[in-house]
Amino acid sequence: MMKTLTVTLEDRSYPIYIGSGLLSRTKLLAQHIQNKEVCIVTNTTVSPLYLKKLTASLADNFHCEVVVLPDGEQYKSLTELNQIFDQLLRSQFSRQVTLIALGGGVIGDMTGFAAACYQRGVPFIQIPTTLLSQVDSSVGGKTAVNHALGKNMIGAFYQPECVIADTNTLNTLDDRQLSSGLAEVIKYGLINDFIFFEWLEKNIEKLRSRDENLLAEAIERSCNNKAIIVAKDEREQGVRALLNLGHTFGHAIETGMGYGEVLHGEAIAIGMMMAVDLSLRLRWLSAPDAERIKQLFVAAGLPVEVPSEMSETDFMSLMAVDKKVQDGVIRLVLLKGIGQAVLSDDYGASLLSETLTHYTNHSK
């Protein structure tokens, strides 16, 4: 059974398809490819699993080329991005080409950014193959690559033609990657959907056991939450910033540890716990709620402690290079309750320092 959601953005609106076996539904994909030129971007992990099935569905009707990139966050760079441009130019693809991202968040971000840049913009389609990319990065049009000094600092807002989330691809996802995706699922419950948070508490073990129906429901509810927010604030001038709960702390961990050492969802889970701690110190969040959040992350198989290599100084220097910094002040997404996120710079430097000291005091 396929579910269809819509990201409503006037003439840039597009569907999100969620269901099993969608990679084999040739007409579903073909209806979103306007011309005959196609370039699939994937990686060395995903290509042996799903590339043949995808190319077979396109072979009769499209001129299709493939770019296979190395797998890992450490390769989400301008250097690897150029491999996509090299293939597009070698193939003499025109402005009519459609790029297809077949992979997780890294592939989706890089393909989308390449599509935004090539000949000043060509269509692209997201086919996310990880839980994290299906519930978060494939939806909303954020595309980017990393820089040694900051994560996702070079990019563009650029919406796909559609998102095709085939839940069967989760069958080949390892347990660590599945848990990483659950971090972004939990985020939606924390920022604006308390009922979903309660549902996750009830079903987290079954989700980790890959209950097909529950995973599909979690993906649908997550995407619906994000689609509503993106429709209100496509370019993150207001409410969309709430989707970054834990990300300022988490991106500092990813950058400081070296891209790929800590998975994105793992870093964001730790970052969300740091936001919880600061919210608790502000007396915006109760201690029982803070513990409840922590226990859900633990039950999801996610870390809740900062890597021992990270210091308070590391955090402050890396957090200063963040897209939410305004006039030298770091704006943070914090909680006034489960399901009640706010964007604030009114937290006090001393309380932020207390949170950072607490989490980087590795002898505690």
C-alpha cells in the first residue's frame, strides 16, 4: 500500500510517495522525468543493492548515466561534487537532464546541490534509502556539502520533483544506521507533536525490530510534520528553524570528530540531549520530562554522551560557525516542554557554559 503526501509550495509543490516495492514501479518514477536524459547518483554501498533495479526500470525509455561516489559523510565535499559535474559534462547533458539521488542523506544533499548548480538549475528526484533520509533530509529542499570548518555551510534551497521512499530499502540497513534515523523521527515528537512522542515511547522496540507497518507509519508521520513546516517557511526564516533542534550542538560534534566518525543521527541525539539539559537549567523543562526524553533515546539505541575528545572550547569555536548565528549570537532551539520547541538567544552565556561543562566533564 502506498501513501502519498504533498509538500505544498505553490508551483514548486511535489509529492512524497511512501510504500514497499516502489523502486519497481516504473510508471511512478517515469511520470516525474520530463525528458530523456537521466543521471543517477549513488554510492558504493547502495549501488550493488538497488542500482540495477533502478536502471532496468529506466533503460527502455531514457538515456541513463550513473555516478557512483564513495560512501560516507567524509566524502560530502566539493571534491566529490565535481565527479557529478564531470559526468554531466562528459555526457553533454543539457538543461533537460533529470538527476536522481539513490542513497542516503549524503547522496541526496550532493545530488540536489549539483542539480541546483548545473546550468543554473535542472530537475532532480530523491529516492532515499535510509531511514534518516526518508524522514528528514530528502524532504524540504535543503542541499549542501560540508567544509572542513563547518557542516552544510555550502549549499542551496532547491526542491525535488518528488520523493520516492521505498520502505523495502530499510531491510538492508544496519542496526546502527536504523537507530541514527530514529533520532530524526524522535525530533518531530519533541518539537511539535507530543502525541507522536507518546506513540514512539510505546513502539520504539518494535521500530528497532523493523516492524514494517510501524516503520511506514513513523515515516509518514515524520514527513507530514516536516511538510507542514516547510510549506509555512521554505527558506528557514522562521518556524522551519525549529527542525534544527540539537543540530547546533550535533554539527559541532560531527565537525570536531571528523565527518563520518559519529553518524549524523547519533550526533543529533547527543545534541538534543544537550538542548534538553540547557532547557532544564532554564527551568523551561521539568526534570521528569528530561529523563523521559533521555530514556527514549537510549531505547532507540542512541548515544546520549559527548565523545571524550570534545572540549567546551571545541564546542564554542565550532558552534560559532553555524547558520543560526546572528550578529555574533548563537540562536538555539530549546524546549519549553515535550512537543514545544522555541528558537531563542535568551538563554544566558553562563547557563550555556554550564551545559557544555557538564557534557565535556568526562570524569563525571
